[in-house]
Amino acid sequence: MKNKIIDLFCGCGGLSLGFEMAGFEVSYAIDMWEQAVNTYNYNHKNKVANCVDIHSLSDDQIISLNKNNDIVGIIGGPPCQGFSKVGTRDNNDPRNHLYLEYYRVVKLVKPEFFVIENVSGLLTLSKGMFRDDIIKRFGNLGYNISFKEVLASDYGVPQNRRRVFFVGMKNSNFVFPEKIKKIVTSKDAISDLLPLNVENGLDKEHDYATEPQNEYQRLMRGNQKKVKNHQITIHTQQTIDIISMVPDGGTIYDLPDEYWNIRKYRKGFERMPSFKPCHTVDTGHRNYFHYSENRIPTARENARLQSFPDWYEFLGTKTDQYKEIGNAVPPLLASHIAKAIMKQIQKKK
């Protein structure tokens, strides 16, 4: 059967990886950020990602992507900052309209299915204007649209990340996969990674601290023998002292008044909870701390919390790595969506 797909706004490859885990093959991917594209291609034998502005693709170029009539799906997460609940939520933010370019590609390629991933704020911005437009616009192309806000921790990801998925399918209605009962905690995700300090924290490679402690760690490690992207940020002693006062799973409000009363920002200081999934991994985590060590997470720890396997290496500066990981779709979550799509496509044949 056909299994080739296109990934628009691919970033460093989280959504692609999830679909590859389900048996799909990415034949073409694009993103405007060169560093993310470099990371994508570094981790793929077939270097299919291109640093391209989607606006620059001509209709003829898009049509040629399916010249062999072998593209079964299009996936992607148009940049979502304009929809974010912590942003300005401006209707006219140009990033809000990139899904129209996504629509143009779907219209010209005519795949069997498409998937749009975005922040949950897309559902309610302007009283659901964008949500309704997506349903109508793609519906007019002959797709049955299903959408749902999903929680990553319901699908084995050690992170309470909420995102909305729109899935359009021809000739059938997509049924979202059942939730997984087992919850993976922050400690479950990263406890086998080596504790770091100023002596070893800047090394480029590390051994594992222990044997795998659980099934999630076994899945993330695979056949890896060394850990990369596991480098600390050096904090001042004053910062370390402040972090040390925040308990496991605690917030800035666990500090004396003089700390939180000045910042007046609830998420100013938080420590990930060892006993449950962590909060949403963002692109920096300058104010979000390891559950037991007095520092922010490393890029590899964030990658684990995002469900990227340890063989997946992130290029660029440490700031680049945090951004690549934080912007990505958790591969494990994507794989559950992809497997459900694959199952429904095969059933229909």
C-alpha cells in the first residue's frame, strides 16, 4: 500500500518520527528554520527536509511532489504562537494564516488524509473562527474532519502537554486512539541519566547512570551506549540557593514572600514533579527545574520528556537545542495518532 507522506513545518522532526514509527515514509519535508532542518536531516538516512518558505513553493512544484501518485498523507503543525493562550492571540498575526498555505498544498496534492497539530488555543480564538474555517475549508475538498484536544500524558508521554489535532480523511471519519492507562512520571523518564555538576556537566558525552529502570527508559535508550545533548547550564550560587528552596513539584509560592512578591509571575520558579508527568516542555525552561538537582533540565532531559529517543541528536547551540525540542510534537504521541490512521487506511482497503 501507499505509505508516503509530506511534512510541512517539520521542525526538527518530532511529528515525522512518530509517523515513521507507525510505518509511514516521509518523502518531502520543509521548514524555514535552517538549524531545525539540519537536525532533521542529521537524524535521517534520507535527507528529505528542505529549508524553504512555504510561500515560495509554486503550484507546479507542489503538484510535482505527487507526480507518481504515491503521497497518501500530509502532516504538519503550522507555527502556533499567534494562537497561544500565553501570547497576544491576535487574529491578524501572520502566523495564524499559515494554515492557508497548508490548505493550498493539500488542495493540490489531494492526499488520502491530512493532520494538523496546533496549540489548543486555536479552538477558541475569535470564538472558534479558525477552527470553523478549517472544518469548512477542508471539508469542501471532500475531507471528513475530526478534531480533539489531547493530553500527551494520556499516550505514554511523561508530560502534561495539551495540543489539538485536526485529522481529515476521505471516505471515513477518523477515530482518535484510546488513552493509555499507565502514566509515565518525570522521574520515570529521566532517572537513569547521569547526575550533573560543574565537573562533568559540560562533557559532550556521558555514560548512563544506571541500567534502565522501567519500560519507558528501555524504549528511549534502544541500543544507545552513550548520552549526548546532556550538558548543564551553569547557574550562579545565588540562583542555586533559590532553586534549592523549591520542593519537588513546588512553585514560586513555596518561597518566602520577598521572592514571589517581586516577580508576581506564577510560573517564575517551578520544579518538575518526580511523582507525575512534568509541565509542558517549552523552548527555554529557564524557570523550570530538575525534580532533585538544583538546575534547569538539560536538552536531553527535555528530549526524554518529549519522548525523543536517545539516538536522536540535536544540533546547534544549547539555545537552538532547547528551541528545537520545545517546538516539536512528542514523537510517541504522534505515533499513536499515526497508528490509528494507518489502521483505518488498511481497514478501508
